[in-house]
Amino acid sequence: CRFLRGLYLMRVVCLISGKGTNLQALIDWQANGLLGDARIVAVISNTAAALGLERAGNAGIPTKILSQRDFSNRCAFDHALIQFIDVYEPNLVVLAGFMRILTSGFVTHYERRLINIHPSLLPKYKGLNTHKRALGAGDKNAGATVHWVTPELDAGDIIRQVKVPISREDTEETLKAKVLNAEHSLYPSVIRDLSLGLIKC
């Protein structure tokens, strides 16, 4: 996971399932020359209706759709997904709202090339309902974490985090919006710094 600036581009494949707001942030950074030596070479979705596909298409990025409904089990789907991804010879696979729990075989195939962003300050609040749990615990800060993906859910090494202050007026929805806004700077900055060798893999 070492890249020579100006000589070698970090090829990025993004996996999505929905609106693709983090994907849009990556696209915007790339369009403005802020993504370092990283380039998004493909976007793959497991849902045909994902708005992120339109975002990628508008940016001229190749897209693919692969639905789990066409496969009998998770392993078969993940095997096909690997084949889809590897066509693009990625140096980095980015989970950008990809709503699937991946098999250990998939994760191992992309060891130290697969990252995710999670809406909490890991190791706090792995899994779902992160904002509700942070509010219920009376936390002063919420946040987001970019981490390497491992077979254990939300347990990979932390790459970078950002804190978001929780106010007394916050609800789950307002806190979700604040954290998501912070993600839109955190995720691109991590990918940029990975491409420039400023983060060790």
C-alpha cells in the first residue's frame, strides 16, 4: 500500500447501496483536485435504485449493479462481487454506505485494501443505532471513524476519527445529520492521505 506521487495512482472502487452522499463527497474532492493521487475507477451497487449510481454516472465514473437476490447465499454473492471489483485492479476498496455484512473470505481477499466509515467513535457503539446509543448514554461527543475492515464487525484498526459535539437539543436525526456532515470531510481526507503515503497501511 505504498504509492509514489505523480508516478502511481491509487485506484479506488467504491461500494454503495443507497443515496451515496459520502460517494458524492469523494467525487467532489476528486473533481477539485483534492483527492491526492487517488482516483475513483468504478462504483458498484447492490441495489439498482441507489442514487449513488446517478452521482457516479454524472461524474463519468463507470458503474455496475450486482444484486444479492440473484445468488443463493452470501458466499456466492461475495465471490461474484470480487470478480466484479477485480476487473478494475483496485488498490483500495471503499465501503461508502454498502449495506451488506461481508464474508470473511471477501474481507481476507482485500486485507489492508478495504476501508469503512462508521458513525461512532469506535470502539464505542459498533453495529446499528449509534446515535440513539450515544444520546442514551449521555455522551458529550459523537463522531465517525474510518477503519480497516476485518472479519469482525467494526473491529478493524482505526485509521482516523472525528468528534462531533452533542448538544442538549440534539435528537437522533439532528445528530445523524451533524455526524454525516463530518464524514464528508473525514473520508476523503483519509483516502487522500493514503494515496500520498501519509497514512501507513
